[in-house]
Amino acid sequence: MTAPDHASAADLLDRMAELRASFDGDAWVELFSPDIAWYASPFEEPRVGLNAVRAMLLEASRREEQVEFTFERHWVVPPTILAPWHASHVDHEHRTRVRAAGFVALELAPDGRIRLARWWPAQTTTTIE
């Protein structure tokens, strides 16, 4: 694969946002290389491997509904894609609206799949009336 360009990065980010909202685990893991390291925040240990990122999506599907996820724009510095994002969902158990925003750096493997994901999130929760 050639280095990512702006258009191919946009396609990858669109697909990632779509799958994050739909909880399609099989298609989700196809985005990642087998040795994926996923840092949910700069202060947590990474989730490593395809089973770990699939488990993360399964956990989210159990507690989230009405998920919206958007990458606002992006920059490409091969092999890395940089993007601010925002998201929201309804917490199934507590019936609260959770909003989050942040920045992500995705490093691609030579085959075009994501091998490193570093997220910097901020989150707020509001009660649904």
C-alpha cells in the first residue's frame, strides 16, 4: 500500500465512525492490524490486539445507545492521521446523555490498517429529562 493521502484517510475515518456507532465487531476489527495498540487516554495502559479492540466495542454496545461519532477534520503526515472528533451517546443504564470530544492520532501499518491509536478525550454527562 502507498502512504495514506487526504482522501484515503477520510474514507478510513468515515468507516471507523460508522462502525463505532453500529457496533459491527467483525467489520470493526478489519480496520486494525493484528498487533493494534489502542490507548483510550494518555494515562491508561493500551489495549493490545484484535480481541482487545473487539472486546472494547462489545463493552460499549452493552452500555451505549443512540451513538453519534464524527471526525471533524483531519491531517495526514504519513503514516499518521491526526483528527479532532466529537461523539455522544445515551448511557443505557443511567439514561444520561454522554458527550465527548478530543483528538486522535492513528498510525497506519504498511497494509493500510491501523496499528496504533492514541486518543485524548474529554467527557461531560447530562441528565435526560
